[in-house]
Amino acid sequence: MENQQNLNNNRLDGKKVAILLTDGFEQIEMTEPRDALKQAGATTHLIAPKGGEVKGWDMTDWGDSFSVDLPLDGADPAQYDALLLPGGVMNPDKLRVDPKAVRFVRHFFEAKKPVAAICHAPAMLIEAGVVNGRKVTSWPSLQTDLKNAGANWVDEEVVTDQGLVTSRKPDDIPAFNRKMIKEIREGKHERQHA
């Protein structure tokens, strides 16, 4: 009975989650969180600056290709309950110079919606101007950038700050997924800020 209740407490039925990415995203940082979201009942959409397909990065080499559900030009962030940002070195580096991608990310903070960012993805949060005063973690190479942007960077498996969930690396994915699902289930966080 308790296991069934825990399962029901983690349901995301009716929730829609945008996954913003481009070529070079760390594949496991998209596929495992996306699978966890789907298992919890959420609908997920892969959104990229271009339509067609995006290619993942699988640790040391190019990985698989994935069909884009919506090109960024056709995606309305207001239609989504939460945002997932996978890492990978190339992925956020390409996205952060795309003003539409930066505006898309910023919407979730302005609307006080949950955001989950792993590994190198917090680079997008710096670009969107939403980390000042927040406790976050990331891949270690981003710590100075995050601190310079006003974040309180810590070296922890997973960090939650008013609807923002961050983790450091693929090894953290199980904890990241649990916190991400919990924050999305809770919905808007009134103390979330842009």
C-alpha cells in the first residue's frame, strides 16, 4: 500500500515538460530524465532551434539522433508546466547565443515554473540572468562562471532552490530525476524569481 501511495505521489499526469536542446547535448542527460518524466505520466517535447533531428553526444563521441517535436520558433513556453535542460559541453554553448532560446528559458522563471538543469546546462541560466542569489550546482568547470553571476555554487549531488533543480553529472541522474519530478508535481513556486 505504501509503495502504491509513493507511486501515486510521484505522478505527473496532465503535466507537459519542454526539453530544450540542440546538437551535442549529453545523451544520457536527456534520455534518462525524459524516461522518468514519461513513466511518471508527463508529456515531453523535444524543442530545438531547428526542426528535424538533433544528435546526442554519448560521453566521448557522437551518439544517437532524436526527432525534434517542435522547432523553437513554433514552441510557446506558456504551454508547458516545466523545463528540462540537458547538459553536454556543446549544447548550452550553442543555445546561449540564440536569443530565442534564452527568452524561452527566462519565461519559466518569470512564470515561476520548475526548471531542471544538469551538468553544463546551468550555462543557460547564467545567460538568462536567473542565478543571482540562488543555490545551484553544476559540472565543476562552471562554478566560477556561476559564482560570478551571483549564484551560491555548491558541490552536491542535487540542489533544489524554489523550483530550480540542478545536478553535476550523469552519476547524479537518479537523485536529479527524483527532485525534478517532486518539483514539477508541486507546480509553480511563488518565490521563484527571474
